[in-house]
Amino acid sequence: MAEKTHQGSLWGGRFAAGPADALAALSKSTHFDFRLARYDIAYSRAHARVLHRTGLLDDSEAAGMLSALDRLEEDVLSGAFSPWHRTRTCTEPWSEACLSAPARSSEASCGPTGPAMTRSPRWAACSCGTTPASSRLSVMDTIDALISQAEAHPEAPMPGRTHLQHAQPVLLSHHLLAHAWAFLRDLQRMVDWDRRAAASPYGHGALVYSSLGLDPQRVAEELGFDEAAWNSIDGTASRDVYAEFAWVAAMIGVDLSRISEETIFWATKEVSFVTLDDAFSTGSSIMPQKKNPDVAELARGKSGRLIGDLTGLMTTLKGLPLAYNRDLQEDKEPLFDAVDTLELLLPAVSGMIGTLTFHTERMAELAPRGFALATDIAEWLVRQGVPFRVAHELAGECVRVAESRDVELWDLTDEELASISDHLTSDVRAVLTTFGSLTSRSSRGGTAPQAVAEQLDELKRQLQPLRDFIATPGALWDRTGSPDRQPLSAVSSSHSSASPKRPPSPRVRRRRAAAAAAAAGLVVLVVVVLVLQQWAGRGEERPHPTELGYPRRLLRPTLPRPRTLLRT
């Protein structure tokens, strides 16, 4: 009876009958997680090698399994094996080798939802059938587009706004770089996230680690992880790293939405700050004159989708007890959708930003209007010794008078200024210009041309480590984007011998270099202490202080000699 329940499943022995069709349909996930197939296969290769090292597979079985996995991957790539196969353990030519008796006995270490590689947070958030660096690279492209526009308009003024009202003049470059800094932090979060995602859950199963003597740390390094997870329950049940990536993706969506909203506003006829490039705008099927900011509007809309992915995942996780629960089958689709959405959005938004035509004359004309120089009057009064509370009141009075006459602040006569306060002499006109307002804000973070130039240099400096990180090839994939196979010759004739390992990841190499440098420094320190000790022992012996007449009670206890310190 039990044999009939094994149709494509590895748990049928416990049951007298197979699952109902409705349960089978509900449980199915291959239609969305098949994009993990090549990662599953890469994991299975590492699994086969560790089984061989522990003696659970002999040479011929290991070689046969690796060869079968290579054929399976070819079938996946060609489409001969697809998510619409009836089961995961099928009857194709590679199936028998993959499901040999020793392999079946060790399959339990993979866990209830397939190989642990598919539950790796490093994969699940970034790959989605593409290289892990794709989303990071697109964020960098968006930053580069903002930097390019800032460098093209280094001293173009525009109205700075609060509450969408004219506030103070700022440089267009300063405003664009504000968005660039936000995307920089998004990239930094991705890099920081990658550090926490670099723990492999290999071998943890659904609760505790296998008793088969496998080597999770070695497999982790072989697959490009920094280390194996330290707690099997945490390794198999936690999805906080998934949620963290979903939050970073949602934050990127929010940042894209904010600059998109501004672009929509800037492109209106009433504002006319920008003209959209034809390649990144659409028309209307009814109104021939329309040029619609569809890229910006879709970015604004899809940010809600990214927030929804995060909210859905968090809702799935919020009530789960330890350890594994089948609810976690739902952990991948939100991440797939988040990455797919970003990979659509980021190139479109970076292209839209990079091709915007800014109407700097229009922006300069409006920069000081709307009484945007009122703060400059108040700050000028403060420099003349007027308390800010009083200066604020006097600047507000200037605005009231100018508004009553329907003029701007620089149109007020000397007599009108003097009637408001004796402190308001004609010298105040030095700050009643856009140029004067901009150049007066020259401290760090300010909008003066020199301050913005320094800000741009610092932004580029902080971007460089991120560029280096993005340029680092993935640990699991080679530079061509193909799985990094180890040849069949990697299977040694001895069970205890080591199969060739992948080179350690850059982070592992840096840690090892730092440890070596620390060890070398410690050796140098010990040598210096020993030399000083020998040097201090030379010469005549000094008399003890008590021999010189000092009362013993005033003398502090002598410190132990350096050799004693070294021993302790």
C-alpha cells in the first residue's frame, strides 16, 4: 500500500493513501519557484560532493549523480524539463542516478521544501533568474543619471519648496543630489543586508541538523556563503532577512516614487521646469497634443506594489511558531515580485532622469519669487545684532507690505524699508538677490555652488566602495552568468579527500587578511616587549625605595614584571 503513496513524494511510507487532488493543487509551488532550478542544482552538486566525502556515496555513485545533475540542468535550460512536469522526482534519464538509494537516504537533510539553497536569503532576494547584482547596478545607474544632470547644471537656481510652496532659492544640482543621497543609502542598505544574508542554512532540515556527519561550513564556502548558520532552528525557520530585503526594495520604490512625483509636477504646463524625452513619455489616443509622464506615473504606482509585497510577507511571518511551517511556502513570491518590479522600474526611471531637458531660465526666474528671500532679510538683521525673534517679525512685516502692493521684496523702496525698522537700511539689498541668497549658504550641506561641489565630491567618494562591491562577481555564478560547475574529476577516489573548493568570497578574503594582519601585529608586540624587558635588565641595580628612607606605608605595591604579564 505504501508503495502507491510514493508517486513523486519522499514521505509516503507513513500514509495508507495518497493526497487528495485538492491538497496536491494547494501544495504545488513549482509554477513560481522553478526559477530557482539552477540554484537547486548548484546546491545538489555541493550536496553530492559532501555525501561523497563522508562515504555515503562511492566514487561511481557520486560521478553518476554529478553527471545526471549536469544533464538535468541542460534539460532545464532547453525547456525539456519544466515546472509543468507532474512531479519533481520524475522518470527522465537523469532521475535514476539522482535518486539512488544512498542519495535518497540523505535527502532528509535538505528539509521539507527542497534543498536548503532555495531557502537561502542571499538567493531568494536577489537572483530571480538573473545575476544578483542586477538591481544594485540599476540603482547605481539612477544615481549616475542624477549626478550627470547635477554636473550639467552646476549653478542653475530653482525655487526650493516646503509644503509645495516657494520657500528659498536652491541650486538645481543641490536638489538633484538630495535624491542621489537617498539612493546611496538604499545601496548601502543592500550591501549591509548582503552581510546578514551570507549565512547558509544547508543541512538544517525542518528542525535540527542531520546526524550524517556532513560539513555545513565547507558547503557554505563552496556555495559562496561566508559561513553556515549557527542555529538550525533559526536557519530553517527565520525569514527576517527576506523581510529586510523586501523593506529595502519598498524603500527604493518610495524613493523612485518621490522623484517621479516631482518630475510629473515639473512637466506640467503651469510649472514648465522640464521637457520629457520622447523615448520616455507617451501620447494620448484622443488628444494629439498630450505628452504624458507614464514612466513617472508607473513608478509612483508600483511603489505601492512594493510596499504591498513587504506587507504581505510580514503578515505571513507574524504568527509562525518555530521551526518550519508550510506557511513559509509563501515567502518567495513577494520577493520575486519585488525584484521583478525593481528590474522593470529602475532602468526606466534612470533613463527618464538622464534624458530630462531642464528649462533653467524658467527655474531661475521663479527661484526668488513668492517672497523666497524673506529668510535672507531675517538672517541679515541677525548679523546686524537684531535678535532673531525680532528679525523674524520684521521680515514678516516686509512680506506683508510687499504683498499689499503686489510686488516682490526687492521692489520695496528705501523709505518703506525704513518705515518698518531703522535696522532695515539700503544695505539689506545685498541679500535681496538669488545669487546673494545662494552664496551665503556655504557651510557643509548648504546650497552655495562651492558647498554643492564639495558635496558632489563626497558623494562620489562614498559611491566608490559600492561600485567595487557591485563589480565583484557573484559567488555562485561566474562572470558569464552560468553556474560554476566543478568537473567530474573533482570527485576524488578517496572518501576523505577534499574536492576542489570555490575561491573564498571577497568578504572572507578580507576577514582572513585582517586576521593575518592582527596575528602579525601581536607577534611584533610580543617581540618588542621582550626586547624592552632585556634592555631594562641591563645596568646597575637600583636600591629599593625603603633603603632611601621612604616609609614603606607610602609605597604602592610593585607591578608585576613584563614576563609575568605575558604569562598571565
